[in-house]
Amino acid sequence: MWDKSRGNAMFASNATALNLSDRETEILHFIAKGMSNKEIAILLELSVHTIMTHTKNIYRKLNVNSRSEAVYELMFQQQLE
């Protein structure tokens, strides 16, 4: 099971600046690591459908259309801080 306490604090603050929920922040962290929806679902003990829904919400909030664009937006935000 994923241990939130071991997450990257800087990553979390950047995601918060982008108005992402805690769960969306977790999922974006795993997307940035290159994990698939299925891998994330297994790790977080959620369904693949739930991960896909969170991913779509991330895309909407960041106004992007792909996983790589979402990670880019996160990295761009990090450079601004």
C-alpha cells in the first residue's frame, strides 16, 4: 500500500498550487513516475475506472490532453516557485 507520508513535499505543494485534490496529487505523482493506470490502481487499491476518472479530472483542471502534458504543467509550475 502507498504511504502518503513518504511522498515528495515539494511535489505536493506544486500540485496544490494547481488546485488538485490530495488524491489527484497522488495519482499525478505516479503518472510522473511512468506508472500505468492499472499499476496505480493496484498500488492504491482502487479500480482502474476510478484512476481514469481522477486522471480526466487532472487533465481538465490543468487544461491538458495527455499524461506528458500534465507532468509538464507540474514541472513548469515548479519552476515558477
